[in-house]
Amino acid sequence: MGINTVGISILVDNKAQSGLKKEHGFSAWIEVSSHRILFDTGQGEALIHNSAALGCDLSLAEALILSHGHYDHTGAIVHVLKHNPVIKIYYHSHVVHTRYVIRDGTVPKDISMPQMAKSAILSLPANQSYCIAHSEKIHPNIGLSGPIPQSHLLENTSGPFYLDPEGTRPDTLEDDMALWIQSDRGLVIITGCCHSGLINTVNHVRRVSGQKKISAIIGGFHLAHASHLRLEATCQALQEWNVDTIIPCHCTGDEAVALMQNKLGGKVVQGYAGLVWEQ
């Protein structure tokens, strides 16, 4: 049995409506019946400004979900804890790993969670720290994917992500996870960066939730550097799933969004900080 009321407000994104701050990052405020959940935090500054401007009181959130351990999703953890010292935080143990992005001809860039945020996570009391090792529900109609099997031939995390600055240890991003809500109109899936791939992520969520119908997918889809073949496969999957609403954000990429809109029409709405989606 699903639930009737779901509201998602995008707090942080690469794009923003007038009066809000834009930032390379992602964060969403989720209201499901009486539950208030913060999903990721962006880099920091945008969340601080935008949450206040949009009337999302961080002190009222019962949980913070960390989709993975990159700086552009975890930069405001200390700020959140300052305003809500009893909030429960859900994460995979790998979120505190040191990690780098190395693109051809560029100097390695540290993209880890900020050190102060790592210290805060590691010092949380047991009743606030929830380390997710597999899919599980945090409420009867709200679940976390846990690690997502990377089985699709066109989707994997190989590429510019490494655990060392020399680029000898690939980062498989096992901490990448999504949140799902079982609503009366189908699954609502929230992704941070979707490093495991959108097809892998949705197929896994459908499997672990036991639900097939998808009402909405909202978040970063990590398709900015994807091949055309992968983009076509992603659009085909979205068509086959018959998703009602698709809101690509953050790292999806303009080319991917344009192709989705061309293939799926009005179902695809470009995400931005300040967008509010309700059902």
C-alpha cells in the first residue's frame, strides 16, 4: 500500500531560479506524509541560502541521506548538524574515502567529502549513525537502494574516478545509492549522481522494492560525458518503464536532457534549485 502525499523541493542544483544560488552539486528536501528528509547537501553555500529562502527548516528534518561521498553532495554536513544536532544520517561506509577525478591531461583533483564533514560523520553517536550495506527500508514506504549492481554493459563507474592521485586504483563508487518512495501512483526515485547508471539504478530499485510502476525519477543522472549509444539506451529504458515524470538535474548534461525531451516530450522537466514537485 502506498502513500498519498509526496513533495520534493530541489534545494541545490547547477541551475537555479531567480533569487536562489546555483552551485555544482545537488540537494533535495523530501516530504512524505509526516516525514521530512534531506537528501544530500550540495557543496554548502547554496544549501544555506536556498533552504532558508524556500522555507525548508533543516532543524525539522528527521534524516539526512548521503547518496555518495563526493564534495558536491556532502559539503554542508557540518551546517546541517549545527542546525539539527539530533538528525539521523544514512550512508555507506565508503563515503569517507579519499577520492580523485583525473581527466586526460589534467592534474588530479581531490573530490572527497570535506575533512570537517568526515570528522563529523565518524564521531556521530550510534543512535544517529546508520551505515547502509544493502537495500533496506527506513520507513514502511521509504527505502534506500544500498549498493547498486553495475551489470549493464554500457553503464559502469570506470573512467576518471580513482582512490589515489596516481590513478592506479579505480573507484567503483560502491557508496552510490538512491532513495525510493512507494506512492499510490508508483515509485518516486531520487538519485544524487547516479554513478552506477540510471538503468542499473532503476532496475535495482524496482527489484528491491517489489514495485514496477514508476511515477517519477528526480536527480542527477551522470550523463554529461556519456556516449550517444548510452544516451539512446537510457532514453529507450525510460520509454519502456513508462515513467510519468523525469526531472534531470546536476550532472545529467544539457545534451542528455535535450535528447530526453526530444524522445519523451513533456514528461521531461529540466531540474533547478527552487523547483517543487508534488503528487
